Amino acid sequence: GEDVEQSLFLSVREGDSSVINCTYTDSSSTYLYWYKQEPGAGLQLLTYIFSNMDMKQDQRLTVLLNKKDKHLSLRIADTQTGDSAIYFCADDTGTASKLTFGTGTRLQVTL
Amino acid sequence: DAGVTQSPTHLIKTRGQQVTLRCSPKSGHDTVSWYQQALGQGPQFIFQYYEEEERQRGNFPDRFSGHQFPNYSSELNVNALLLGDSALYLCASSLGSNVLTFGAGSRLTVL
């Protein structure tokens, strides 16, 4: 079946850039997503990218997609302590609204 | 705009009991999806409702059932609860196949 993998943990200093990586197996994805989850909260959509795009930038967020290698990354510029959270990548496996999520990457921002 | 609202926020049940979780979609949304997020894991798709019918289903047993009402709100029912059903249950709404908006979730503990 479809699989989405992420590294479990990333620690960065405040003000540095963070790069969170994700790999997926399904080649029929239409959209790929990045969600943020703070402790005890639901999922907040950060950004998404159409599968025929290579890059999308939205303020401090940059998404890069390498469709050949099935690799997705999220770069957060000027990382702040408020960015500390778990970040999930997800793909729609070509079926609208049925998302397959990775296990999440915990981002820790240190002073 | 109230966004997606879920109730209850927390509940405790014992093995073998039944539980009903409720979800009100974001205003203007007509599709509701349910996800289960076990501790330390990414959310897993349970099912999706559109026009009061189950449109898609993930790999969950028949103990998990749902309903959508004419006002687009939805319920998730789980029968014969197992310890492994302890999780955060997330409801997400969308307008058709568009981007999902998640609620804060209902945290179920089964003792």
C-alpha cells in the first residue's frame, strides 16, 4: 500500500532554517501537503503543492518536490520558537480527501 | 467562522462499551472525513461522508461506523471498544474534493 516516511526529530537554533524531509511511494498523488500539529491540538494546514510543480513558496515556507525520487521537503526560513511542533507530510494518493500521512517530524527550536 | 467543531474533547470508556463522536463541519463545507491518530503516529483515514453516504473507507473494521446528517454534520460510532481504540479522533471537512480543514479532535481513552 501507500507509504509516507519522515525522520522523527529535528533540532534547530532560533533564526536558522529548518528543512523537514519526506518520501512517499505512491506515484498517483495529485497534491502533497504539509500539516503542523501543536501539543494537544488538531492539524493545521501549512501549505500544499500540486504534483506537477517543483517548488512553491509561501512567506517563510518553501516546498520542494522531486517527483522522480518521490521526495518532498519543507523549508522554514528564520525558524522561531513558535514553530516548535510536529510536522506531517501527506499525500492524497490520487483520491481526493483521503490522505496518507507520515509519522511526523518533531521540530525543536532552541534559543 | 467557527471552523470544524468536535465533541466531546475528551472521554474515557471501558472495553466493550460503545462511543459516539460528533463533528460539525466548517460553514460551506459538505464533505466530512474521519481520521484516527494513535499516540506518536500520523492520522489514519477511517472513512468519508458525502451526501449522507459513506463514499470511501480506510482499513478499519465494521465496528467503526458513521453517519452524516442533512445539515452535513457527522457522527463516528465505535462499538465493542478495544484498548487499541484509544486515540485522537480527528474530523476534517471540505467542499467536495478540496483541501481539508481539521478540527481539534476528540481524545478517547479506553480502559
